[in-house]
Amino acid sequence: MAKLLTIFMLLLVLLQQNQAFNTRTSASQDNSAMYGATQGSLRPQECGGRCTTRCSATAYKKPCMFFCQKCCAKCLCVPPGTYGNKQSCPCYNNWKTKQGGPKCP
């Protein structure tokens, strides 16, 4: 009887951990979808608004918007925030200039 109770408790703990993991995973997927950070998650008409947010903190708004919209049109994603976070959108992150620098802001 003690073994059965121990197995039952272990199963209960495992189920709770699995449920917590699924909750965290779905929350992070919802968050990146909200920002259009997963590749291909945006529609082309959403690029303008996402790029406006992405370029809001720079002093070079025109070039930032030009390249952000060009990158968004190709990748259909824009990393969240005004700087960094490019790892959330590999296409956006890996597109380089001829000199090897980052093409997307």
C-alpha cells in the first residue's frame, strides 16, 4: 500500500510540473507572436506599425524605417523592443550588408 501511495504522489508531482511547463511555453509563444517576432508571423500590412515601434528611439528614423520595412517585407517579422532581441527573428538577424554588417535595425 505504501508503494502505491508513493507512485501516486510521484505521478501527481510529474503532472504538475508538466502543466507548469506547458503554461510557460504557451505564454512565451503568445508573447513572441504578439510582437511578430517569430519568422513569418506578420502580414505585410503590419510591418509599418512594428517598424515605427522598433525605430521610435533612434535619431535616424528615416533610414531605420526604410531598412526595417525592407527586412520586415522579406522576413515577415520584427524583433520586439527598440534595440536588440534579434535572436527572436533569425532571418532579420542574419541578413547582412555586402560589408558583413547587419542590414536590419
